[in-house]
Amino acid sequence: MDFLQLTGKNILVVGVANRKSVAWHTAKLLLEAGANVIFSVRSEERATTVRKLAPESRVFVCDVEHQDQIDRLKTDVTGCVDVLHGMVHSVAFADYSAGWLPFHETPRDAFLQAVNISCYSLVALSNAFKESLDPEHGSVVTISISTTRMAAENYGYMAPVKAALDSSICFLAKSFSKFSKVRFNAVCPGLLKTSASAGIPGYVDSYLFAEKATLRKKAVQTDEVASAVAFMLSPRSSAINSQGIVLDAGMGTNYFDDELTHDSSE
């Protein structure tokens, strides 16, 4: 039974870095569901990796920092499919090369680059493909974080950038509603084990704490995120629009867990 109704659907997945990434887990699940997955990656090196992972799929290179490359991606994708039924935006970047800094010392260039790559790229890609997305059942899903209100010092300026991404979802959904029924949503997981997260200062300590804070005492898994993304792309989620779907295994309701409070008092 094709419950998700994704068989034969054309889905653009933007942002696969390697086999550990949310984008790849999502793409793998979509391929298993019978979807036609088209990939957009940042570099030729990543394209080589993805072609090995998905040899039957088309893979294009697009650095979303550059509008001309986004325009070229549109031409490449529309040259091989007539319609896009969905798009996955799994793109984020922050330059932590300066080391950990208090938020008020965030370098301007680093902040603006993070906004451009991690947030504005969704707006630019959506605009580029506005005439290609299925106007009746199209779905765009981005990857955010479980909360942008928890001021984690080591995550730094990326939380405000993700907050901008969350807000952009609402504005894109409203803007597209003027001429289509394309839906825009975010899947917002708790801390994950990915290659990208490894570059965040002190991430392992935060990850281990977050795992203890979940109700099940087990961190959110990347394949769980992929399942949520697939559902949000599916017509089965047709009534969900302009939302952030939180996947935190109950962490947001468990800050005062006995185990955590006893640990902190010792």
C-alpha cells in the first residue's frame, strides 16, 4: 500500500553532504517510497559522493550563496522534469573558525553569511521554482531546530538565524497562497549526530545532556527526522501549512527531570 502517495513524485533534495546528513536519510527514504529524487549539492566533491549513494538519480551542483547558480539549478531541474511535487531544504552553515565567542561579539560577516546560506537560500530557491512546484499539492520542507528560544551559548548566532528561517516559512506560505496551494513547513529536531553538528563547539556535551532530558532517555535519531520530512512532503499532511513540527522526544517538557535536577545539585 502506497500510504504516503509519493510513488513517481518528483522531489528536489537540497543539501546532502554525506551519508550521515538529514538530507541523505530523507532522500533514501523517498527513494524507497518510489519517488524520483533529484539532488542539489554544494560542490563537485559532494556530487561524487551522492552519485555513489544514488547512482540512478540526477545530481546537480549549486552553491546557494550565488544567485546565478540557483538560476542554473532551475534550468537544470526543469530540463529533466515538468513539475516538482516537493522540495527539501536541508542547508545550514556557520563559520565558527574564530572559536567560541559571546553572542554580542558575533562577527558581522559570519552572521550575514549564515543568514544568506541557512535562511535566505530557502526564499531564493522557492522563488526560482515557483512556477515548477505543483500548484495543487506541492510541499516545501526545511530543517530547523526544536527551539530557537533556548539560548545555548555554544550554538551562538545560529539560533537567531534558524528563528529567521522559521519566520520565513510563515511568510512564504502566505505569499504562495496568493497563486497556489503549495505548503511550506519546517521539521524541527532536537540535537542529532551529524557531521555538521560536529563542527559546533562543545556539541558533544550538549548532545549528551539533551539525551538525558528526553522522556525516553534516547536522543532523536536522524531516520526519525527523515520520516517526518517524508510525511510533510506527502499529500497525507495536506492540512499542515506554515508550521514547525517539533521532534524532541519530549525534551521540551522535561527540563526538571529528577535525574537532571539531582545531577545539577551534586
